[in-house]
Amino acid sequence: MSDESTSATIEVIGLRKRFGARLALDGMTFTVRPGRVTGFVGPNGAGKSTTMRVVLGLDAAEDGEALVGGVPYRTLRRPLRHLGALIDASAVQPGRTARNHLLWLAHSQGLPARRVDEVIEQAGLGAAARRRAGGFSLGMRQRLGIAAALLGDPPVLMLDEPFNGLDPDGIVWMRGVLSSLARDGRAVLVSSHLMGELEDTADHLVVIGRGRVLADTAVSALLAEASGGRVVLRTSAPERAAEALRGAGATVLATGPDTLGVTGLADEAVVARLARTGVPFSQVSAHRATLEEAYMELTRDAVEYRGVPAGEGTR
């Protein structure tokens, strides 16, 4: 990791930004801290891309500030040594080879050619290094974008939809890269619509909607809250089970012909109650919400662009 930066953070403080009459950012505030992967999620139009562009100085906020290592990105000398970003994998001159693209970036940052060769290998681009980028698939362009983001060995990474276009091998590789960067003590911000990938990769989550932060929390805490202490019970005698558990103070709802959702009792207490009352059961397990379920609940009222289900057009 570079010695030139002493603070591996992104600080977003009270950002407000309008595009015409539309308020894109409405007091956006959060911090990306070192040593963890922070997922950055929200519906289309929530303000993710705008926030990232403000961090990079590509858009100007009307109020608030965005800091990288305590200072605005635009003030950084050799900025790729402080923050590596992947915003648009297609932003490559198509006539350049992958290696020449990276050499051009390296020269602008005072980096040696050997660093280019290091990131080419790290990104799995060795066989394609001398091919023109214009002929790359989306997945290969993503790898080239990641190589560029890693070029300056920065303490902070900011990646927009890095899983897009990757094949299964590439997705596994990307998970490993993100986890390794966080273990090295870097601050990693990842925007993605793929909740399953973030659930397996992110330590922390910033959920936004309509330009505001809806949640800023550990992934584990969010999942625990969304799970709500619910127990899943499978039984051949659902009515008897419901009666027995309600008698112990639980709330019971039928979720299927032979399954019940139970709240108000831990799974061990459910097992003990059913055994005591002689009610048969084949499964008792604590419900664990998925990140997708938690996200959908948080953003339910923040979806700006909602489609009409098939068959429900104008009538």
C-alpha cells in the first residue's frame, strides 16, 4: 500500500446536488472506513453514481463536501496513489492495448512499468495484455478497470458494479480481490445491484434512497434485524403446534400447508414446548433473512422508477 496517504477513508458529508428540478443528493452523509468492504446500494436513481462522481470531482455538489484521506480528491497530487476507482469499464481508448492503457496511466502518476506488469497479472490479463481494448468483452474490460484502480497501490478503492459482465470464475476472483484489499487495511466502497454477491463479500452496508442514507450498518446487524427473531417450524400437526406455542406466548402464522412462522420464542424454546406437549415436528430452525429481503424492505418506499408487471398495462 502507498506510503503517501496517511488516512484510508472516504468521507461524504452533507452532500446536496440538483439536476434541474430533481434533487439527486439530499444531505448524503456516510464514511467508508479502512479494513472493510462497504457495500453501497439503492434503487436506480437513488444517487449512487452521483455520489461517486462528486467524490472524484467529476460533479460539483451545491452543498457539503467529499473527502479522500481528509482532503478533496481534486487537491491530490498523483491521485491514483490515494484512491483507485472503477466507474465506467468502457472508458478506455479502444485502439490501445491493455498494457499501453495501463502504461499511460502509470506514466501520469510517476509509476514504473513493472507496476503495470504486476497489476496485469493480478487482474488475470496476462494473455490479453497486448490485445486492443476495443475487442474486449465486458468482463475483460472490468478486469482492465480493476487493474487500473489497483495501479497506484492506493489505500482507498471505489468500484461501481464491479461484478457486471464477469463469468463465474471472474466473480470468485472478484470476491477474493475485495476481501484481500480489506484485509490489507484498505477502505473499499463497492456499488452493486447483486445483493447475493454483497452478502458474501461486504462487511458493512450503506443503503440509500432518493438521495438520502436509509441505513449505515454492519451487514450482520442488518440481517439480524431483518430476520426478526422468527423461527421456521415444519410439522404434520400445524393446528396443534400453533395452539401449543400460542399458549407459551408466541405469535404464530401459517406460511404453508405444513409450515409455521413463530415469533416470541427462541428455536430451543419452540423445541422444548413441542416436545412437552407431544406435538410432532420435522424442522425447527431460526429464520435468517437474505440481504435481498432486508434491502427490499428498507427501500420499499424509496423506489423512484417502478415498472408495471406484465399483463397490468393501462386499462
